[in-house]
Amino acid sequence: MPIAKIHVREGRYDEERLSSVSKAVQDALIGVLQIPPDDFFQIIHVLPPNRFLHTPSFLGLTYSDDFILLELSFIAGRPKETRLALLAELNARVVAAAGISPDDLMIQLTEAPGENFSFGRGLAQRANISAGLGPKI
């Protein structure tokens, strides 16, 4: 049940390019986390330059105006190796889809217990899923 938030700078991404990035993110989630295709929750923020601020370089990486900040939230319990594989797959797919430098994608993964998510009706539909029960959570 990952929730993806994709942040980009206004004027750098047209609808076709945004669609390609969106698909790349979803395809990586399906491929690595083995989520079902209809487990699709994304928010795309297109921000004016004065509202999407970042350093031009950090940790030996160089960022351009094509910089993407990708935030992913999902239920905790996946092994470290799976999360590392997801980071690599997201970078490979988004870089190819958007035609950007591998430096230009920053990813933040955030995990929380199942009881912290409601898919509607105020119910925590995944409250009883415990850590480590498998990739399809």
C-alpha cells in the first residue's frame, strides 16, 4: 500500500514526462515489493521554483533543475535488502523514464505499522499485519 509523493519543479515536467515518472515508480513498486497493480496511490506536486528549493550539490552529488524528490510511505516489515533493492530499482526506472541524471532523484522511504493506515471508513484494514509477514502488505 505504498503512498508515493512525487515533487518536481514547475516548467521542467510536462504531462507526458510526469506520466512516465509515475509509471516508473509504480512499476518499481510492483516489481520489487510485489504489490498488486491496483495498489496505486500517488500525489504529484508541481511546485514553482521559489517553493521547491534544494542545494545544487550534496554528498558528492550534483543536482539540476530536473531534481525529483520522491517520498514513499508504506507498512513496516520489509527486510533491509528489499528496501535497498527498491531504492536501486526506483532510481534506474525513474532516471530512464524522465531522462535525468541518476543524481537528480532523491528518495525518502518512511515505514509505519499497519495500524497507522486507514484506507477508508476510519478502519485500520492492515492493523493485524505484523512485521516480516511478506512483501504484499
